[in-house]
Amino acid sequence: MRIAICDDSQPCVALLEETVEKIHIKNAEIDCFYSGESLLEYLGKVEEFYYQIYLLDIEMNGMDGLETARKIREADKRALIIFITSYSDYVYSSFEVLPFRFVNKPVEYSKMEEVISAAVNYIYTSKKYIFISVDKARIQLCCEKIKYFEGDRRKVNVYTTDSEYTFYAKMSDVEKMVDDSNFVRIHVSYLVNLDYIRALYLDELLLTDGSRLPVSKKYKNAVKEQHLKYTKWRMGL
């Protein structure tokens, strides 16, 4: 578990590092940075998707936390970004970078423990796997990479971040394979990972990759309710 702390105040960085260390995350590695520029410069030298969790101060001299988060999101759609801020005004302006949580300054240990524990738990649970049979081959898929399933008569197409597969199954059986807190049925033919929903409209939703999928009348209310519940949970509201 690699965690990056970025704040232009050395006392704040020291406090955050000490707080995270007290939580005793198994095999955790913590790196500290004092500007968005230095963090991004380091990321440019190491392998892609290096950190799983980022603790970013929103207000920093030079490149602020929001701009730093935008740059991180260009390379890594999955990392969890936790904003450290003194102002609640930034909550809505930060939605585009899909933050995981907000922690108010001055940082309280109990709140930080709650947020970090939620982040670690989310990372471990989202990395669950399912198995499908494709052309007599047994394929393992990581749930966090699955964007959505599409039913096509007796077959199901699954779209991931890097591949597409077709296998024989019923959508009702696929629903039982995945965690219902992360996936939502939006149509008789579609089951979607909530992580990849960018916007929900009257009769369709927009995914982070630009795809648009229909939301049927039968599932509309349930989709709105589950998406709102998920969004509040992600934002810690």
C-alpha cells in the first residue's frame, strides 16, 4: 500500500505522516512532498499507477491540489484522492477529479483514521475477482477494471478498461457474481460499475470513457437511489 502526502506546509506534512503511521496499515509505504510540482515530477520518473492513495492539500503555492489531482487523473483513473482542506467551498468544484473523501483542517486523528481505513478497505474489496469461461478458457477478471456488462440473448459481453470478452450466461447470474454495492442494474441488458458513472440523466447515463448507456423506466428510481448513496459514501457525506 503506497501513500503519497502532498502539502506545502512542513508541519502539516509531518502531522499527516505521523497520523497515518499510527493507523498501522500493513506493509504501508509513505512518501512526502511539499508541492504539486515535486509530486508530479517524481511520478514522471516511476512506474505508472505508483500510489494507491493520495493525501492532497487543496490550497498550495504554485500548483494547487485540484490541478495536481487533474494531472494524476490523466494517468490514473483508479487512485483514491483524499483532499485536506480548510474550506468546504472546494467540495463541489472538485467533483471532476472524483475525490474519495475530504478531511478538514486542523486534522483530527479519529477522522483521519476513519477515512484512511475506509480507503484501504475500499481498495481491497474492489480488487475482488470473478471468473468467466471464454472459448473453453477460464479467465480471471478484476472487478475494479470492469466497466459494465451487456446482455445479448444467451450471451454476455463484458467491457473492461483494457479488453472485451463474450461468454455464455444470464444477466441474473452475473448480478450474483459481483458486489451489489459496486454494481447497479440500469436496464434488462446492462449492469454497470458505479465507479465508472460520470453523470446520470433522465433516461441514460454517461460513463467516464464517454460511453452512453440507456436507463430503463423499470430501473430508473433504483439507479438514482443507489448512485446517490454511492456518491455520498465516496465523498464521506
